[in-house]
Amino acid sequence: MEHTYKIEGMSCNGCRSKVEEALNSIKGASAKVSLEPPVATINMAKHIALEELQKVLSSAGDYHIKVLDKNDQKNHHQYITGEKLFTKNKAVGKDRNGAFYCPMHCEGDKTYDASGNCPVCGMDLVQAPSLKKEASYTCPMHPQIIRNEPGACPICGMDLAPMEPDLDEEDKTYVNLLKKLKIASAFTIPIFLIAMSEMIPNNPIYKLMDLKYWNWVQLALSIPVVFYATWMFFERAWRSIISWKLNMFTLIGIGAGVAWLFSLVALLFSDVFPDQFKTHSGTVYVYFEAATVILTLVLLGQALEARAHGQTNSAIKELLKLAPNNATKIVGEKELLVSIDDIQKGDLLRVKPGEKVPVDGSIKVGEITIDESMISGEPIPVDKRPGDKVSSGTINGNKTFTMLAEKVGSETLLSQIIEMVNSASRSKATIQKLADKISRYFVPIVVLIAIITYIVWAIYGPEPAYVYAFVNAIAVLIIACPCALGLATPMSVMVGVGKGAKLGVLIKNAESLEKMNTIDVMVIDKTGTVTEGKPSVEKIVSTNPDFTENDVLQRIISLNSSSEHPLAQATLRYGKENNVEIKPISKFEAITGKGVIGMLEGKKLALGNNKLMEQVKAKVSSELNEQVKTEQKQGKTVSYFAVENTAVGFVVISDMIKESSKDAIRKLQKEGLKVMMFTGDNEDTARAVSEALNLDGYKAQMLPENKLDEIKRLQGEGKKVAMAGDGINDAPALSQADIGIAMGTGTDVAIESAAITLVKGDLNGIAKARQLSHKVMRNIKENLFFALGYNVLGIPIAAGVLYPLFGILLSPMIAALAMSFSSVSVILNSLRLRSAKL
């Protein structure tokens, strides 16, 4: 039995995971939990009382489980059937001027309003690129002039200057770290030189001062490094210990802190140490150079990571640059230059040659060419005429046109693309669960290994045994930093999602990107997916002497005037071209998957497929039926038209197969996918299209529920199914499929229900998404191999396993250098995806 409950108290993906894990721990229960809407669907072998479910949830945190009320049930029904569900958007960067998140996604998609450190792992929070641009340029002579882009002052002509430094939070973090790195380096290098001078025969610096005084100099030089430049590492380490959320800074803080404190005590109380810890001159070995070099190298790694994070977000930043700042608004006889934020729906705008289209809308006057490559990935400019749609961020050709603003602000296609990329970049892939699980136990195990290393060296090591034990234990703590392991997955996902966006493939979350790699069956819709989605009326046929073709046409146009279906719109365009008068229709009703019915002048009209004819019990003559079949065998769509209970004619509508469809399907089949077509069209038309495209199979006359059931059947056979569609009737199937793929040219409902959206509406995008999935998953595995392999090899070497055979020991300083660059290597490997060919 299956029950659905409402869950209260979840605020992020981390909460969702906790709740799901807790519910799945109940014997005989299998639970799936979603954050939006906050519900848990539980399959039970036998009924489990609500009190028992609540008891388990209470042990996981402050979560509450409740039975769905009527409103919850309605919302949940909308969610699972693919209807558009309006909920509060928690996505990063939505309706806020900047948001901050942990690059390791320790708390799922949780974000913060200010910069700082992640409370779980201690990493610097990263800023999501903001969707809103703020005015930030002013005239030095006329401060009342404020613009949101550089230029000349309209009063005096001087260049406008930034009101504040043009840095986003990532740049500010990098600049701050770079400043501290310079300070740390300035003090660390002298300490290092003093310590290393011992290797010089007849050390010349000892002629200036004795060793014990040079140790005091090292102490003095180390104070700015420890207590200013790198003090944040010790704060993070302490916070991780008291909260018991152990992380990379736990190891760094313990390792470097112990080395520095040991050296301080050795300097102040040298008499308490045994001879093993003393040099030939009687001073105790100090490790100021080890502590400061380790901390400085970690600081270097943090600065390089901050720099690299800016590159991983480059795709979103490039998209943000597409959004224009100003637009020319037509008010009466005047043209006004206004901010993009001041444009309202219904405004009339003028777009001049070479300018970017400011918002989404339709052309009112002008025949132009638009460069849509920055959004669709298609390099060939597109011709546009009055009535055609244009999108924000696309570039006008060499002619001026006027347009009507229809979607503004966050409603524009460009804003939705940026938001989807932003959200997906910070989502968590399933494969990351492995890294999270390892990281959870990693730090305590490393500390234990460090303790064992100290004990073994203290008992069995050569003289001075305690010194060897101390140094090697610190090396183990430093080299085992799990930072690279945590970055392995999110870095690849962030770059991969950005790469897809540049190619017009929008990925809703990391899980979708991962699942695309496992798909067995690709199910596609026909109209608008395989075909152009721009149907046109080929001809109107009357088979009844009481009705001329013009009579049939007028009734079809009148009936379709109340319908929004693409086929209906095609007939309306045909009617307009032929100056057909539209008459009022009463009792209009659209029957999903079948057609439309209504009353005109007291007579019942019906327009649709043979299923509709059966429903309204209309008689279809054999002659009419034969003519219809002849058209359908040529791959055309035919709708019967009936008056009262008799079919009196039909309309033939053709929709050209996209030129790219055949090539895209061949690519998918070459990768081992079985490609099938599910369509609501008739058997003959479906067969003709299937044969033309060499599909692996098809199913015709499919209602929305039929598509949904068929996908469930395929999944029941163990198949991983992807579904591509563009209409409202595809939404339930898109939601049910393992991967739903929506055509960007389709309806909002289809896009809302899908995991991947193809901006261009081209099946080649599916092939690109598949290849991108391959490359991202391979990149993630490479990163995990680098991180895990590095630790597996590094820890034993740091512990000294090579010393008995080869006399090799790993200095803590070398361990720190290797640890810092392991993280950078993972990021650099992820950045390779930016140049991947798809």
C-alpha cells in the first residue's frame, strides 16, 4: 500500500535526505521524499501508524509528519500530474541580489544572505551570480547622474566612473586572500630561510647570533602569520571540533597548531624536554617553519580555489552579460531611454540595429534578422516578421524594429535560463553520496592514524624517536585533508551545467545529468518534437453535397476560435488568409487527445480524430474514410468534421519533419538507445513518420494517460526511460519518465515538468545532453580517483612506510603543498569540461 504525507520542518536538501533516510530505516517501508512540495510517499508492506512514523522522524531532527489535507492533496496532484504548481522559489539567486552557498554542498541547496564560512566544512561560501544588475556608474562632476553601465555623462561628457569597485563576492574573497597571502609569505620566507640555513656548512648566520636567539626571531616572525593571515583556519578548526562537524580545517588546525604550540613551549621551557628533543647546541627542535609554511601553503590553495570558482561560474556570468541594461521605450510620439527594470508588459519598444532585444515579446513593425546563437546555440541568424516572437539577450541585425513587451524581469527566457543554470549548478548528484559518506568518517580515522603513527615511531623509530614521531604524525594530519574529495563532484557538475547552457541544453539538476548517462529507451512525441511544430492547412475537403468547402471551412474556423491547440491555430491562420468570417460558438468543449465540440446555429459540431467521431456517434462514410486513410499514409494529420451525427468532411494538416530529427535519432541509436515515438495521431500517420525516421517503434492514438501507462510499463521491465515532448498532454509522461526532456519551443507546463529543456527545440540537443552526461560522469570519476588515490597513497607515505626500505620521509611542508594542489588539480580537471566537444 502507498500513502503520501506532508512533512514539516525541512528547509534544504540536507533535511530532505535526513527525513528520507529515517523513514527508510523502518522495516517494511520504502520512502521517497521531495522538498517541493514537502511530501513523503511511503510504500508499506503493512500499515504503519502515524505515531510510529513521527517517532522515527523526531529522532532525526525537528520534523513533523502529517496527513495531507484537501489543499495539500490538490497541490500534490498537480505536482505528480505535471500541472504547473506555483510555490515559493528557494533557488539560489532568485529574487535576491546575490546569495551564498557552500561549494561542497554540505547542506544541499541551502543558501546564505551574507558571505562567510560553511558551518559544516568551513569552506568559504561562494556567491551565486545575481540576476539583478544594479546601477553603479556616476559622473565625477555631476553625482546626480547614475547609470548601470559605463559611458559618457549626458551633461559634461566626462567618462562615468564606478561608484564602487566592480567586484563580485568571489573577486572580493580572492583579493582578501591574496592580501593575506602576501603578508604570510613576507614573514614565512625569512622563517624558512633561517630554518634551512642549518643545512649550510659552517652556518654563517650563527656568526651573527646563536641558534637560541634565531629561534626567538622565528617566533616573532610567525606571530603575524598565525594570528592574522591564517587565524581563520584555527577559528574554523575550533568551530568544527565543538560542533563535531569535523572537516579539512580540523586536520590543518590540529597539525599546524600543535607544531606552533610545541615550538613555543620548547622555547620557553626547554629544560622540561628530554635530550631526544634537543639539538647539539642544547636548544629544543622548533617547528615554526613547518607551522608557518603549512599555513601559508594552505592559504595559497584557498586563494587558487577562490580564483578557480570564478571560472566555474563563467557560463552564468556570460549569460548575465547578455541581458541589456537599457531600452528605448515609445511613449506617444517620443522615444525614451529607460532602465530594463522599468519596462512593463504591454510597453512598445524600439530596437535599433546591433542592439540586444531587451525583453521577451513579439514584433509589431519590421522584418529583421536576429542572432539567437547566445541562447539557442544555433549560429545561423533567424529571419523574423511581424507577429514572430523575440527573446531577451538576442541581437538585432541591421534593421530597426518595434516590439511589444510580453514577458519582463524574471519571466523572460534569458532569466529562466540563468535561474535554471544557477539552481542546477548547486544541486547534488547521487554519486556524491559516496564522497559524503567517506568524508563523514575520514577525519576521525585520520586523527587515529596520526596517533598510531606517533606511537609506532616513538617505540620503534631511530633516535631522536620522539622527534620523528612528532613530525610524521603532523605530516599525516596535513596530507590527509579531504578538501579535494568534497570538491570532486560539485565542480564537475557546475562546469558541466554551464557548458550545457551555452549549447542550449538546460539541465534542472545534477541528478538529471547523472541519470541521462543510464537511459535505455528514448521516447519522443511527434508534433513539435520530431516535426517543426508549425502545422499548416493543406486543404479542406467536403464529402457532403449539402456543404461546400467554404461552409466546412467557416464552421471549422469558428469552432477552433476557442481552442489554443497548435492544429487549431493552424486552421485559424488559414481562415484569416482566406478572409473567413468567424461565427459565435456556444457550449464549446475541448476533449483532450480527441478534438473539440460545440454548438453553432443550434447544430452540434465536432472536429477531431476517429475516437471523437465514435464518442459523438457520428457516421463516417466509407468514401470519406478511404480519402482520410490515403492522406494519413503520407504522414499527414487529418481531422474529421461532423455536423450533428454525420461526418461531412475533413481538414488535412501537414507538419514538416525537422531536418535535424533524422540525424539526431541516428546518433542516439548509435549510442545504444532504443528510440520510440508516442503520438496522439492516427496509426497511418505515425507509421509513415516512423518509417521516414527509421525509429525502433511507435505507438499511435495515445492519450496522455496512455503515454503515462506505457512509460510505467517500460520502467516495470527494468528500462530507464527518457521522454521528450512539448505539449500540455506530455506533462504527465514527462514527470513519470526517469528523465523528462522538454522542447524550449513548447508549453510552460511541459518545461516545468521536465528535467532537461532544449532551448532550440531540436532533438540534436538530446544527443548533446547524452554526450555531456558521459563526459561529466567521467570527469567526476577522474576527480574522485585523484582525490581518493591521493589520500590512499599519501597517508602511508606521510606515516613513514617507505622509511625502512628507502629512507624516505615526507616533510609536513611538502605534505601541505601536495594537499593544497590536490584541490586545485580537481578544479582544473573539472574546468577541462569547458572545452569539451559535443
